[in-house]
Amino acid sequence: MGMRDGIPIALGYFAVSFAFGMTAVADGMRGMDAVIISATNVTSAGQFAGLGIILGDGSYLEILLSQLVINLRYMLMSFSLAQRMEPDAPLYKRLLMSFGVTDEIFGISITRPGYVRPDFHLGAMAVAIPGWVLGTATGAVMGKLLPAMILSALSVAIYGMFLAIIIPPMEKDHSLLGLVLAAMSLSAALAYGPELLEGALGLVSGLLPRLSSGTSVIIVTVFAAALFAWIRPLPQEEADADAAEEDREKVPADSTGNGGEKGRKK
């Protein structure tokens, strides 16, 4: 069941990771290095951010902080899965599951009724993660074979991917447009602000300090998250409802239709 549900995820992963592999090779990274990154990370936004830091000779601290900020949501997803886990699930399966906690795999696992079954989650991982790695490898190979002109044209695929991510939610919530514009403005200010300020003030080029790409990613990510939390706080009623729902999910219904431990005692 998990492998079957993982097929659509694998197809989507292939397309996104293809862009990652192609971009990595086009920017000067070895194809095998890009494949290893995909095989050990399985995080699109984190990998693209890390790629920029690595190729920009960023520090280990920048990579650490950027990945922590970008991927912190996976820790929250893991907490939710742990509350719904089968009580007798062995530790080694839990550890294997933790490697494959992605937005999509988490979504199909947590929405199933009853306990979260490790075999279902692992089955989805067994199909989806190879799709991610294979897409990276294919993109890296194509990046080596395609002419430079075509490769340059295809390099916009990553921007199309991010547009596909943000445009549908913005159609439903127009406040997201302001958030995106604010984040873009801050990113542009961090990238070009020192140079423009030097020109405006007649200063020597390079006099003002420049932030590395990794530091800029961290600042913009934290800024965007804090801004959205400020302009769109979770209503207290909704927060209370979510907490009550989490409490109910701690005792899922068993296969006989009775509710949790109380149902079995009856």
C-alpha cells in the first residue's frame, strides 16, 4: 500500500530533483556529489540553499544554520508521527522512518486512519526516495550532455518550481503576496544594498561589508517566518482546536472500530 501511494510522490520528486542535478552541474559541482547530496538529504529547499552556500565557499556554520532553519518543520512532523505510532513499532523502524519524513510522505502517512504503520511509511519511502535520487542523477547527466545554450535555458526550471509552489496559495490568501514581496525586497537589499550605497555616497568599491549567500538565506528565512507569524497569528480558538485534535489522535481507533484503549477494555 505504501509503495503504491509513493509512486505519484516519486514522479513529482523526479521532476524537482532533475532541476537540482542540472543546476548543480551547471554551477560547477560534480554530478556524483549532487547525487550523494540528494541521497543523504531528500529536501528540495534545503539542498538548493546548501548548493548556493557550498559553491559560494560558505562556512560549515552557515550550512548548519540554514539547514536548521529551513528544515525545522520536519522535527514538528516527526513529533506528530510519534504520537500516532503503533505502540509496538520497533526502534530500528522508527529510526528508518525519521530519514524519510518529507512533506509528501508525512502527508500520506498522517492522514490514514488509526495508528501510523511503519511498513506503510517505509513502503512510500522505498519508492519516493529512489525517484528523488534518480531525478538528480538524470539531471546531472543531462547537464553534462546538453549544449550550453539549452542548459542555460533549462536553468530557469528551478524558478518555475518555486513559482508553482507559491502562486496557488497566494491566489487563496493575498497576504502571502505581500510576504513574498517583502522577502524578495530584503534579499535584494542584502545582495545589492552595499554596492548601491557605495555608489550613492561615492565610497570606494568594497568598503562596505558584504553578507555571504548563506547568511542572507538565514536572515531572509527567519524574517519571512517572523513576519507571517505577526501578520497572520493562529487564532486562539483554532489553536485550542488543534491541541484537542492532537490529544484525540494520541488514542487512535483500532481496526475493530472501537476507540483506543477504552474501546478495547469494553
